[in-house]
Amino acid sequence: DVVAVWPKHLGHVPALAKHAPNLRIIIDHLGGAKGPPPVDPTWELEIRRLADVCPNLYMKFSSYYDMYAPGDVVFPSPTDLASYKAHFDVMMTAFGADRLIWGSNWPVIELHGTFEAQIAIAEEYLAPLGVSVRDKVMFKNALRFYRRARP
């Protein structure tokens, strides 16, 4: 049961990160964020705590349609940035541009919206932050995290 697991599994991350400081750890799907705004203060506190105490922890900027979906059933999620921005702001201020990694969660996202709309939401959010931040989040951080960058 996913509901029973989150946020319990996040409680183990600091011990793992401390025990294996060279291990790159990634949490997917915005760390279990749920919409609509306002942001759940318990979720925000946990996300900020993890980002602060785990320098080797990254967050996947992915599957944000799931914030609105009632499970793995066909359900249309919002396609406007305003529905997600408050949660994105928490992720950006907690992890910064160097520890966020965009991901599509394709093909699962098609239960809730389109691949193209999800990219458009990310691009709209990142645009005011500049090309450097956009490139880090959209692909450069993934290259570094997964060690896919050429020497």
C-alpha cells in the first residue's frame, strides 16, 4: 500500500545517506507531493529536512500529474503551472538547481495527461530561472547523477 509507505520510507534516508556518503540517492515523483495547493506543511518540512541533512540526495522533478490522481486509474490532472508551482517552489528552494532532475514517468503519465503538457509545465516553471538552471534540471543533472557525462 503506497499510502502506508509514504512518508515512512523517507525516514530511513538520512541514515542511509550518512552511512554511505558517496552513494547518490534519488527520490522520485516530488517525494510524494499531493495537490492541490496549499502545500501540506508536514510534507514540506520533511522535504526541507531531507535536503538539508542529505547532501547526496537528489529529487526527481517528475510525475507531478500524480499529485492529483487517485491512483493508477485514468484521471485528467491539471495542465496549468499554478496547480503545481507551490510544490515546485518547495523542491527548488530545498534542493536547488543542482539536485533536481526532471523525469517524465512515461508512459504512466498518460493515465493523467500528455507527455507534451508535462514538459510544457516544467519549461514554463523553469523559464524565469534562466537557461543555466533549466539545462541543469532538464538534463545536465541527470547526466551527472547517472554518470552518463563524457569525461
